[in-house]
Amino acid sequence: RGNGIRLSSISRRYREFTELHAQMLRFSQPFKVPHMPPKKFFGRTNPSFVKKRQHELQTFLDKLFSLMILHPNADTAWRLLCLFLAVDQSRLKIPEAIINRNITNGSGMSVGDS
């Protein structure tokens, strides 16, 4: 992209998202942690379900990131998210444009296609 923001994707299993969610809840955050999409026991390999679940998990990440932008001093939340995304927190720099933009435009974070 021409705006200086580099996008990348990583693959995570549903279980890893639930672990992130549990950790966010375990350590008190200065914001209400978004809900996770419900677990499904049957039909999990159906391609339409996989696509829907991917969208729901992306929405979860977008909401979480948007809340965290509003609370840049939520150190525990940032550390947990960096661990989840396999990002070195010391190198994480949130561009001023993202911090100052309208939150409803999305986060720029992406759930991988696999």
C-alpha cells in the first residue's frame, strides 16, 4: 500500500483465539473485551462455515484493536496481542494516522485465509 502501512497475515486456530480472549479477560483491561464467536462442534470443515468463522474472528480482532487504540496505555493488552500476533512489541509502532483516524474504518489487521 502507498500509505506506509505494511499488512501481513498469520494463521491461528480457533483455540488460540479463545486463549487470547481468556487472557484478556483474566488481566483486567480498561475496556470491555469483545465477545468471541461461539464454538461449533459439527460442520466445522464446511467451506461456508470456515469463511463465516474467519469473518467473525476478523471482526473480533478489529473490535479488540479499535478498543486498544483508544487505550494506548493498556500495556498488558498490548503485550498479549503482540504475543498472539508474533510481533516484537519493542518494534511495534502504531502510525499516528491510525490512532487519529475514525475507528469505524477497520483496523488493518487481518486473519489469514488458511
